[in-house]
Amino acid sequence: MDPVIEIENVSHLFKQHRALDGISFQVSPESLHGFVGPNGAGKTTTLKLICTLLKPQVGKIRVFGHDVRNNVKAIRRRIGYMPDHFSMYRQMTVFEYLDFFAAAYGFTLKERNRIVADVLALTDMDVRKDDFIQGLSRGMQQRVSLARVLVNDPDLLLLDEPASGLDPRARIELMEILRELRRMGKTIFISSHILSELAELCDSVTIIDRGKTKYSGPMEALLDQQTETPTYRIRVDLSAEETETQLSALPGVLSVEGIEGRSDVRVKIDPTITDGNQLLSAIIASGMIVMHFGRDQRHLNEAFMDLTERGVRS
């Protein structure tokens, strides 16, 4: 299937500041694609280019096969953009606000009533439809903003920090809504600084830094730490010192390494002597209680720190 988003060697300058410096990546249909980078890396500029609010100065951007320079209307009919800082008509009720945008898209009164009811139900805001927006919490306003993005039934959602400022429960509920939208066949492109949630939510990711692409591809491939030496993360019911001593004594164990800030250890084995099943059996046979055992995967924040540079962005 053709990519929903194709970006090829795109550069963009604001006066003397190079916001983007030859980035390239693709987003597959019906994927949930994370977009990650430090502040000032060029994420919002990229989103504005994709949704046709800016035109690329160098390089090519295609959305659903349409060039963003020449096919603005065809692209805008199929996308929904939710910016980081959004303005809302706060003296409208939730229903009035959504109905207003549905009317702006040219839907009839009958169609608007159906559409607004559908997006309210999807975002679980139907019970608040008669509330004034100014009286809603930040989390509720985020839901209304997402509902507004869905009014035209877009195939591609472009979300810039949708969980910014939300409490943990509101973030979890938002992520569930995004999963449901993906199950409905939507492609979701989400920029966020909440890396732990992106790692669980997204099947693919692009990391940019200082306007350059550092990684773009499957999330699993980015987090996979496997080399020719099989490595496992293990947690048992012993102190760090006892864990290292007992695991090091097992057949085929090459090294046992603590992980800073965690009670797990990273264990490397000789595949000619043992494998994962044999290692687990040996641990259990030794009397240790296994609390966690799995192939080693680094966290997204570890990958992010490896791929991005230190220092303040100019």
C-alpha cells in the first residue's frame, strides 16, 4: 500500500534559522505513528507542512499521493489537524461548537445532528454536550478539540501534543480513544513528549533532532537491543549483589549488569551453551523466584537519548 505521508529531503528556514535540514520519512496507512524530538527540533514545522499551512522551501511532501504545493484542497478534505495550542469559542456549548464546524464543512442540518452525535459518543462527551466550553477542564476541552477534528471524518489525524497538560487518567482515556480511531481505519500521526505512552501506543516512530531525521521505522526495531549475543532482562527476589552472584554462576551466562534506576539486571548468554528457556529453567531450579524474564528491549527514552544531542537548541 502507498504511504499516507511521504517526506523527501525537506528543508525549511525561518530567516536565518534552519528549522528542518533534509528530513525524510514515510507513514504507512492505518498506522499509529509517533513523532518525537526535543523542543526546537522541527516537529511543529513538519506538522504545519504536512497539513498545508506552510509550503516546503526545499524537498517534496506528498499526502495521499498529493503534492502539498499543488493539491491543497484534496489534502485538506482528508486530514484533521489538532495543534498544540488551540483556541476555542468558549462561550459556546460543546454541541454549538461542533455544530458550527460541521456547518463550515457544508453539512446539512440533518447530517450535522448525526455527525455531532457520533463524535460526541466517540469522545465520551455526549453527557456534556450542553455545557459551556469555558466551564470544562483542560482534559474535557482536549476531548472537544479532538471531536472537532473528527467532524469531517478525516482519514489522517495530525495531533500535536494532544496529551499536553492532562492528568494521568485523562491521558490514559485519550490514548484509548486514539486506539479506537486506529481500529476504525484512521492513520494517526502524533507528536508527543510522553515517550512511555508513545512506546505502548505506536507501531512506528520518527525521531528528529536539530532538523534532521535520526530514525524512522517500526517501534519494535528501534527498541530491539538484540545482537549476536542474546540478552535478557531479569528480576528475581534477591538483593542486587546476590542476584549478580547467583546468576553469574549459571551455565552459559557471560555477564550480569545492573540497570540504573531499576531492579532488573541485564544478562548476556553464550548461545552455544544455553538458550532463553534453559536459562529460565536454571534460574527456577536454583530456587530463585522469577519476577520478570524477557528479551532485552530498551525503553523509548533510552533510544531517544542515544539518538539526540545534548544542549540547548539555537
